[in-house]
Amino acid sequence: MSAVLAAGSGAPAASGGVWGAAWTRFRSDRVGLVSLAIVAAFLVLIVASASGLVARGWQQEVGVPNAPPHFVGPAPPTESNAIAQPTGPNVDISDVDPLAPRYKEWAERAAQLKTVETIKSETLPFGGDRLGRDVLAKAVKGAEISIMVGVLAALVATLIGTVLGALGGFFGGKVGDLLEWVYNVFTSIPGILLIFTFAAVLNRADAIIPRGVWSIVIILGLTGWTGIYRLVRAEFMKHAVREYVRAAEAIGASTFSRMFRHILPNVSHVALVQLSIHVVGFIKAEVILSYLGLGVAVDQVSWGTMLAEAQSELILGHWWQLAAATLFMAVFVTAFSLFTDALRDALDPKLRGLE
């Protein structure tokens, strides 16, 4: 009965909190929802790739070299593709050549090998590379490496920037001055030069940190925290003097509790949005590093290594590896960027005129 009275009294429904309100605003953005679905599909794809469910045989030479896509059709035969048939002597020379009885066996074996080679497909769904590997499988496997690098490096950069920004903004004084000096040193050096510097240092320490995914994550994480630090520091400076923090100090809350239990939840939207923005930026950076030869190891594949390989193939008119890598990267980066914009609008009510 009381529930009926409460419902009839016109009392407002219980609020779902900050995150509930943010999700309500996010659901009203159709572009954001579609982008989230595309990003989720890519995440499912890289999990399936990492577990071996898809793109397991990306290194297998399943097609002829530079096999065109299905919709292009097989390449026309050329004289260079012709293979001479193995022939043996027509006379019995077993008395002078002890290997003569093996000639027929070798000729049959060569014919068998040629038959195996002709089984390779002349076309592949997205075409093949110069070794005959499926470009579609390489693009899927490359998504695993590139997206993993982007997400892990963004997490490292966000963690460093958030912790340092919290310390600098909350304490100020000598701690803030020291962190500001470190920030100014990093920002005074052009980003690409800073990346090359860390890459050179890690290449010398290859025995400690082998070249590959983790080295790129460390390079990008150590060079990409400055923007996050600046924003988080400003937010902590603003919130450190507010009433709810002063009240927590008055009731005996510790410094750690005030920083990370009271202030951090109220500025988490800044760190979260910066995390999503840096994922896109670091995926692009990995592509550039791999293109320049500073990326993943030679036995791995990423969108960057595919673009690096495609530059020599493009001269010969084989454009499909470039198109596949570019298409996959463009779809994911565009979807993630739109998802980031929708997330920012949902987490910051000021952008929606709600405050």
C-alpha cells in the first residue's frame, strides 16, 4: 500500500548515480551505440585470434605469390611462370653413371612436388602477399597486435599520468614543482624524437626487454603520459579545496583516502576519456613505428608491418595488402573515435547543457 502511495505522490524515482546517468545519456546516442558495437566486435575478433580460433595459419603459404582477390580473378599466365618439365636420359647409361637408376624416381618426385604447388589457390578472399599468405588472415592477426599495443600502452600512460597528476595537484609545493619540471622536460622534446630515443635505449637493452609488443608498450607509455598528467593535475587542484574534501579531512580521513577515494572518482571521467583517446593515437603510433622498422619482431604481424611490406608490392601493382590493412585500421580507428566522442558527452554533463 505504501508503495502505491509513493508512486501516486509524484515522488521522483531513485537516481542511478553518476554512472547510471552517464549510461542513460550514452544510450540516446545512436552513433555511439553503433561505434561501441563495432569496437566490441573487434575485441571479440582479437580474443578469437589470440586463442587460435581464427587466423591461426596466417603464416601458411596457401596461395600463389601475390594472389589477387577473388573479385579480381587470377593473374594471367606469363612466360616467367612456365616451369620446364623434368626429363631424364633416353639411353641406358647405368654402366657409366651409378645414379642413373634414380633419375626416374627423381623425375616422379619432382612431378609430385609440382602437383602440390599447383594446389595453391590462384586467388584469395582479400588477395595474398609476395609469399602467398592470406592477406585477410594477416589483417585479423595484425589487429590483435595493433589493438593490444594501443590498449596496453594507453593503460600505462593513463596510470602514470593519473598518479603523477594526483600527486602534483594535491600536494603542490616542492612536489608539484618537481613534477612540473619533469613535465616540461618531456614536452620540450618533439614527440617523435622522444620515441626514437626510448627505442634506441630499449634496442640496446634487447636482452632484458626483447623487441616486440612489450617494448612498444613501454616506449609509448613512457612518452604519452604528459597530456593526461596536465588535465588530472588541474582537476585535483580544483577539487582539493572543495568542501567535501575539507569535510573528509576534518573527520580524520587519510591523505590517500582523500586523494583516491574522494577526489579520484569525481575526476575519473577525465582519465577515462583520455584513455580512450590515447588508444587511437597509440595504434597510429605503432603503425608508424612498425613502418620505420622499430615495431614488432619479424616473426609477428601488425597493421604497420603490413603497410611496410605493401610499399614494395604497390610498385608492382599489387595493392590488396595495403587496402586490407588500411580498411581494418580505418574502421576500428573511426569507430573508436566516435565512441570516444559519445563517451565524453555522456560523462561530462556540461557539454550537454545539463548543468
